Amino acid sequence: QANVVSLCNSADSWMIVPNIKQNHYTVHGLQSGTKYIFMVKAINQAGSRSSEPGKLKTNSQPFKLDPKSAHR
């Protein structure tokens, strides 16, 4: 069993991450204030099936933790 993750930014530039064995994946390097489309294709002995596209937009400003108010 494996999964293939595909993601596209608003410039229609697709990135494909093949052969993911886990049921999760962290995407690094996303740009703030950018729209992305994600799709997952599951592959196993019975064949393959793609998910519906998931759309999201990253926050326009990076998250900053305030050390004065953070729980310790």
C-alpha cells in the first residue's frame, strides 16, 4: 500500500510526492497568503483511487508564539 500526494499552488505548479507509506505527510515550504489544492491517490492491491481536491489558503502572516502568554 502507498499514497501519492499532489499539491498545486495558485500558479498551477504541481508538486507530486510519490510512495508515502504512512497515513500522514507534512508539507514544508508553503508560502504565506497562498492558495493550494491538495489531492491524495491511494494505491493498493485492488487498484487506486484519488480523493476529491482539498483547497486551502495559508495565513497571510506567519504564526508567532508570544512567550509571555504561552503555557509552559
